[in-house]
Amino acid sequence: MPDDRPFLTPPSEAGQEAGGASPAPLFDLAVNRAWRIVQTTGPAALDAWHARTRFARRVPLSVIRAHLTSRPAEGEWHWEGGEHGGWAPGRSLFP
């Protein structure tokens, strides 16, 4: 059995931009999960997470990063409203 698993490919520039629009719930999920990844494993893990997570690749990594930098510093917040949404207080309904 090979040591390299094909679904754990390294991130590349070609996979960082989505080809089309994402539904609002999927967009929200990508931003909220990205925040959890940054919190649990650090910002360096975001590229690899985005590269190997099928639903996350439907949202451009540059957009996810931009939204993460706009998150309020204090308290519990979650993203809602899709691409044109914003940070809302409290936890998201879907983790």
C-alpha cells in the first residue's frame, strides 16, 4: 500500500479559486469551519484544510481569509447570510 494517499494532496494555487457561486448555507459553513480550523490548529493549517475539503473549495480561499480577518475579536460569533452576510453573535446553528 502506498504511503501517499491521493486525497491528501498539497494545496496549490489552481485550487484556491472557486469556479462558480456557492449557496449561502455552504458559504456560511465554509467560513465557520475555517474559523474552527484556525482556532484549533492555527492559521498555517488553513491552506491544507481548504485544499482537501470538498465543500470548502467551492468558496475562494481569499474570500474566506478576508472574512476571517473581519471577525470581531471578543465573544462567540458565527458567519451567516452567504457571500454578502456578516458576523452574527452566538454559535451557528450548524457546527
